[in-house]
Amino acid sequence: MSALPKIPSTAAGVLPQIAAFAEEQAIALRHDFHRHPELAFEEHRTSARIAGLLSDWGFEVATGIGGTGVVATLRRGDGGRRLGIRADFDALPISEDSGLAYASQTRGLMHACGHDGHTTILLAAAHYLARHGRFDGTVHLVFQPAEEIGQGATRMLDDGLFERFPVDAIFGLHNWPGVPAGRFGFVDGPAMASVDWARIRVTGKGGHGAEPHTGVDPVLTAAHIVTALQSLVSRNVDPREMAVVTVGSIHGGQAANVIPDSVELKLTARAFLPEVRQALRRRIPALAEAVAAGFGAGVEIDFPLGFPSVLNHAAETAFAREVALAQFGSDGVVAGLAPRTASEDFAFLLQRRPGSFVFVGNGDSAPLHSPRYVFDDAVIAPAASYWARLAETFLAEPDAARQAAGAPA
Ligand code: NI
């Protein structure tokens, strides 16, 4: 892509207009989203609220992109550069146990991943950009449904996201418990893992537990498959690379004295590198089939493609880090943040356009997807200020760009 703009060295940190908006409206808005969580592709209330606000603030708003997705566009000047920033807004099928006054009002549903926070952060940045933003070019704000089931990004792409709203780069963020609140983390290259889900049905021949020689025992076979699968990471993957195979579910049989006909295993395989992912996708079925054959049993394997790893692009990641350093100083950026072994469907967007997925600390909260997880409202103002500054820098006005480059204005 074209060279990214130079970074002005004027550190401003949290923008006062955004700090005021957070206190007056954004935190209350986040609590409202939190009270009303909605599952993947059912986020009708959330989506309508987002579209309504953006339209009130003067954005050109497109709805129904990839189901409940929203894209809001703002143009300034005559610059040809185009920036995309994405936030997700779906919730999880989890019963909240946070004790918060503004806890979920829908039993069994919860914003347990902070997507209510991500959306509020981008809305606060949008409000600033519409009123005070100084830039030259086009901003497309992408509000994505259904991240938790890994389908929202794909559905928006299938609906022509980047054809209808072309961007030169796309950025997104996720809050992270365990990283100091409001500090930013940047990872070049693989930042989050790929994930594939497999279901393996081990088929044998059931019978009386006292006469095992007359049947084929799928319980014993399944146990050997579980053990053998753990050898993939230690024997088939380069020890310098990351891979995880987790068998999280094993079901079969009813009684202590009956050999069942079949046993079902469910597992996930994760990796940072596409070649490691492909090796696991090849070896898991091959090993399960071979082990089962050794016991005279069979396997039926369902192993659809999940989603790829988040592969951050080098130039855009360096740019994103430089913006944070210029804005918040080195104290605002976590040095050497390690990649995360969880997964994100932002990966699909990065397969189509250059960009970077950024992390922002959420302090000492319970982990993501815990019923006790709490998004820290103190993150909203710095993270929204960061998006606003990233947009103004990426789409720098000609004068600002010349000054930053050291040329006479
Ligand atoms: Ni999430």
C-alpha cells in the first residue's frame, strides 16, 4: 500500500472533548448496551441504537450489512485516503454473575467479552470526529455482528463490505483483562490463533461388559485417540511454534457394565501460523483413523474450517504503535505484549485488507467469557481518543502531513 503518514510528536493523551462525552453520555450508553445483550445476528435493538446515534451525528449510515451490521461514513476535504475502524457488538449465552447495578436484564445472556465497550469506544470516537475531527479523506466505521460465533465478519464481506466501503487499511481492538487498564498493546504478525472445531465419532461394537472379546470397545479406543492427539503438538509441530489441541468433551455409554456402540469426542485445534494449522488439520483425522483401525474400530470425523489466525500487517502495526506512543508516551504502551491464543474473526478482514488488531488493557477484571467479567469504563475515554487520533493521523490534512514530514507549510 501507499506509505503511511508520519506521526506528529505532539502528545495529547485523552482528548478533553472525549473525556467530557464519556462522563456525560458514553458510560451511560455502555451500561444501556450491557443491560440489553443480544446474541449473534439477533442484535436488532443494539444495531438500531448504533445507527440512530450515528445518523443524528451526521454520518452517512448503511444498515443491514451482513445481517445486523452497520457501516457509518464521514468524508472531509478532497483527500483520497480511506480508513476503516471496526467494533463488534454481540453478546454471549452466559448467565451474568457480576453483581453490577446495570447487569444484564436478560437471563442467560451477557456482554461477557466487552463488545458493549468496544462499540461504545468507537461511538465516542465517532461523536468526536463528526464534531471536531480534522482530517482529509474518508472514515468508514464498521459495526459488526456475530463475532462470537465467528460469522459476522464473513457475512459482512459477503455483503460487499470492502467493495461498497473501500478502505486502504482496517483497524480493530479488543480489551484484555490482565493488562493495565487503558494501556495499549501491539503485536506484529500472528496476534491471535486460528481455531478449528472437530467432532470425532468413534464407532465400535457394543456388548456385555463381561464379554469384551465379542465386541469392539469404543471407550478404550477413544481414550487412546485422546492420548495420541496430544503427541501432535509435541512430535509434529516445530517446537518453536505454537499449537494447542484440546479435547474438551467426551461422551459415550450409560452403565459400568455395558460396552457402548460409539463414543463422541469434541476438540479444538489452534495455531498462530497457517502452515501449523494445515499440519494439524491433516494429522488429526489421519491419527484418529489409524488409532481406531488398530483397535478394529472406525471413526466418523466432522472437521469444518473454523477461522484463521489474526495476522497483523507490519506497516500498519508499526503505524498503530507510533500513534499510541505519540499520544500517550511509552507509559501508555505495553512493551512486548505476547500474542493471544484465543481467536477473533477480525482475521477474515485482515485477509482482505492490510491492518492491525490492537489490544487495550482492561485491568484486573475476571477473564473474558467469565460470568464475573466486568468491562472497565475508564478504558472508554483513552481508547476512543486513540481511535480519533489514529483517524486524524491516517487521514492527515495536507498541511499537518507536511509539517510532520518537516517540510515548510
Ligand atoms: Ni470478544
